[in-house]
Amino acid sequence: MIDQLIDAIGDMAQAAAARLAAIAVIGLVMLVGSGFVLAGIYMALAAQVGPVVSALTIGIVLIVLGLVVAAIWFGKSPTFSQDKPGQTPKAGRTEEDVIIDLLMDAARAGFATGQGDKKAMSQGLERVLQDLHGLGTFDRQRAAEVAVAQAEAAHAAASERAVRDTRDAVEDLVGPETEPFPRDPGMMQK
């Protein structure tokens, strides 16, 4: 079991390295291509306004683009996020810790299942469910249930309001508790 897990991790690492090498080659080709594009832009600008102004223009544009990208990058990065005052930092396990625990508990539950140990299997599955809860898996389901309940309550309130408004509109047109058409006066007399 452990040997199979080690082999699987090794295969995943080799696949990741191959993917990373392919991405590096693609990035290198794109950088060379962008260099030629910049050279073409520089030559076109240099023919129109001169080499110094062309170099300054391209340099300033690239610096501004780099600063904008850096501002966006650091604005979204959790490393550079600023803590709000009064907010205490979270202590405890990180998401990576919970994922590793989830893998270990799943392996233990699988091993117990293969050995026919029902008690260890059920304990392992309970730990897997706790790990999934730690990752917030069940919070999404509760949020969906709350949203459905709120939508059903809003629908019921809107239906009641529509019935009440319709009844009020009919009473305004006809009058309270009257018949819409008068009866034959001869029918009232005996």
C-alpha cells in the first residue's frame, strides 16, 4: 500500500516536471517573439520620431505596464494582504494540513476496509468526514439549503401579498361583501 502510494506520488512528480518543462519552453518562445515585436515597434517609432524618443516611449510604457501588473498581483496575493484592525489572525491548521490529513485518513480507512476491520473503517470514514468539514465542504451545502429556505419563504410571502392585494382590489371595485349583480326583486319576496 505504501509502495503504491510512493509510486503514485513519483508519477505525479514526473508529470508535473514534464508539464513545467513544457510551460518553460512555451514561455521562452513567447519571450523571444515579444522581443521581436518590441524591436519592430522600436524601429517603426525610431523612423518617425528618432531613436531616443522611441526608446524612452517604449521604456515608459513597459514600466507603467509592469507597475500595473505588480499592483494587481500584490493586491490579490494573500502574502501581502493587510489585516483589518481588530481582526485576530487564525491559528490552527492550514488547508494543506487538512488535505494531508484527509489523504492519510482515506488511506487508513481503505486499509481497514481491505482488512475487513469494520470498527477501524468506520472510524476512518468519520475522520475523513471531519477533514472534509475542515475544508468547508459541508458549509457550501448548508449555505445552499439556507438560500433555498429563504427563497421559499420569500415566494410564500409574495403569494400571500398577491392574494391580499387581489382581494383588496376586488373589494374596492365591488364593495365589501356585496354581490356583483342584484337579484330579481321578485325573488326576495314570498
